[in-house]
Amino acid sequence: MEKKLIINVGRQLGSGGRCIAKALAEEFNCRFYDKEILNLAAKESGFSEKFFEKNDEQKRFLKSHFHLNLPFLGNNDFYKNNFSPEGLYQFQSDVIRKTAEENLRCVFVGRTADYILRDNPNVINIFITAEINFRAKNVTERLGCTMEEAFKVIENKESERAKYYNYYTGKTWGHAESYDLCADASILGVEETKDFIAFFIRKKLSLE
């Protein structure tokens, strides 16, 4: 019989963290949640999914656009009485908790899932890093931009991601003390890094 397993994967931009998380989900027969969480949060809240996408893992956008007309769908007391950046974060957090409860095994990518699910048993928190040129090369391939542009994208996106994580968790994004394992994907490559993490998970949780 399969044991309960929740894998939370934080990642630097361009590190291959999402690919590794997806491969871990396949390895351990887990449901995979990345941007899928945004769709679920939109359904729960009544807000357009596009609104959640624009605010995904960044605190700055919410704060600076707080008084704009929002793409709200349907009637909801939360919209009338409790709308705030923290309120939107709470919607997303509730969805992550609910999803973790309803599934025997799941993998979450980012969105402070390691903090939200910190009290759940059989949770593994992973952070994927990589050497900056390795990451920039991946970004150039994904976006079709130059290396110089890729460095700027990484700096800007990671600054927002760190602010978001640090603000809502009170911890420091990417610091080893926040995770069970930090791995540099540029050393072994994405596939072997996945294998290394899978070995660690099995050892730590005594999984078959």
C-alpha cells in the first residue's frame, strides 16, 4: 500500500526545478501541481484565473494594483469584505491544504507550499538551485532572448519570488534551513539530480 507523500519543490529560475518536480511526480505516482493551483484558487474564490496569474509568486503587483477594477466573477462576500493581498494568498493557501488532504501523493511547485504544509506528516521540502550561466542558458532557450536579457529576467523574477516568499513565511527564500535538501542541478544535470533526490526521499521516509 502506498504511503502518504507530499513533495514541495522551490526553485531558482532556469534551474530545471519544474522539470525535476514533474519527474518526481511521475517517479512517486504523485499528482502534480504548479500553475494548476492558480486555476483551483480561481474557482474557489470566484476571481478570474488571469488575475491570479498576474500576481503569481509576486507581492509587488498586488500592492501596486490594489485599487484597480478587478476581473471578479460571480458574487462572493470575500470580495466585498475581505479583499486584500493577504486574502488572495489565503485563498491559494487553503487550496493547497485542501489538495494535500484530498490526495494521497502530490508534488507542489513553489507558492510557499513548504510553509503552508509545514505541519503535515510525510512532507519533503526540496530547493533546486543551479549555476547562473546554466540557468541563463535555459532561460534564453525558453524565451528566445540573449544571455544578457536572461540575466536581467532572472534577477527581476527572483527578486519578486524572494519578496513574496519572505513576506508570507517569515523565512528566507532559498536558504538551506528552510528545506530538507538543496540540490544544484547544474552539477549532475536534471535527470541525475532527480534520481539523487528520489533516493534521498526514499531514505528519509522509508518508502518502498
